[in-house]
Amino acid sequence: MQRLDVTQRVWKRILAVKSGTAPRATEKWTQGEAQSLALYGALAEPQDAPMVFAQIGQSLDGRIATETGDAQDVSGEDGLAHLHRLRALADAVVIGVKTALHDDPQLTVRLADGHSPARVVIDPDGRLPNTAQLLHDPSVRRIVIQAVEKERPKGVETITLPRSDWICPKVIIATLADHGFKRILIEGGGITIAQFLEADLLDRLHISVAPLLIGSGPQSLTTSPVGTLAAARRPQTQAYNLGSDVLFDCLLSAQTSSIAHSKQAALDA
């Protein structure tokens, strides 16, 4: 497995494709650069319909944290850089309120060139405190999706949607699309990603595996069980060597799979 080589010229090309300003001239790429273009290029093309992709980092034994909740070093440095590249390619990054409460993340792009995406928190019961740091950066749009009326800090957008057990994932994506977001990254946690996976809304799922064994703690993805392996999802998958981690790029929608080659051809042109 060839290690990815995300050189400056590769990443500059990816960002140019995202912005619609990629040059027409043909360039020669090394194998590592070509794999980087294949991985990130699938997410860089301008989108007519929303593209929804998710990323989760886990250990070899499928854990995302210890029993005490320590998840800070599950992904290696290259896995974290990959996550920040995904943020740079997204128009909006979505997390559930449990992740927001536990990690108090910034959701900014710090380990890659590019702009930080809009921040979206799914908070059905209004549990997110208004002191959360992701709500206090006026340089990006900040959105809270909730099922209750709760006043938020100035500049924070609120979207109130009905709920049953959870707010309907299809309604969330449709609403975000109505707000102008075409590339939507579902970053976490595992329960939130599973909601969109089970609703068949994910075009791609990135699973980044780090070489460590945790032994116990929350599982990476917990979805409804299947009775037989024949009923299990078997996405078309490519594996990439990030360096500190191994990435599995899973294509989950027929549309994504069918246009993958055409997108790569556009990048190579």
C-alpha cells in the first residue's frame, strides 16, 4: 500500500478544484500524489446535490475512546491532518451534542491550508451551553439544530425541527441544503454518524484506524444488527496509508460509485 503524499502542489490543486479554478494543463504526479488526488478529489468537485461524508477515527479493536472517555490520542498525527483536510473541503461540519459537550471542539482547519467550514451542532433538547467555544467565532456560520426553543448567542443561527427519538436525519440534510451547504461532513460522534448511515444518507464513510489496542470503551459505530452476513453492508472500499493511520474510504451510494472515475479524470486533466 503506497503512502499518500499530500504535497503542496497536490493540495493546491485540490483546493482549486473545489473553487472551480483548477488549471487545464496536464501535470505529472508521483504515485503517492496520484493516490492523494484520488482520495480527496472525490470530495472536491463542485456539487449540484448535497454530498454527505463522514469520518471516524478508531483503534485496531474498534474503539473510539477509553472507558473513562479519553479519546484525544486515538488518531495519530497523520489521521488528524486527514480530518482537517476533510474540514477544509466541507461547507459544513456536523457533530452531535454529546461530542460537543464532551470535547468542546473548535472544528476549525488548523493542520491544512483552507477555510474552516460552518459549524453545526445537533442538539434536540437544548443541552449545549451557550459558553461552548464553537459558538463564539464570528468568522464562520454557527448553527444549532434543536427541537426546543432556546435562545443562543448573537450571530448563532438556530433551526428548530420536530423530533421523535431523534431529529430526522433526512430532514437535517434537506434543511442544511436549503441553507446553501453542498458538502456536509458528519464528524461525530459514532452515534451521530450511525444515524446518517442507517438512513442511507452517507455518500462516503472514512474510517481511520490507528495501530493501538484499547481493550474496552465505546465502539466506533453501533448500528442495527443484521441476522446474516449476507445482509451486511459491503461498500466498495479503497485503503490508503496515511502514515500514522490506515484509512478505509467506503463508497456507500450508487451515485458516488458511478461518478468516481469521471471525477478523477477531471483532476488529472
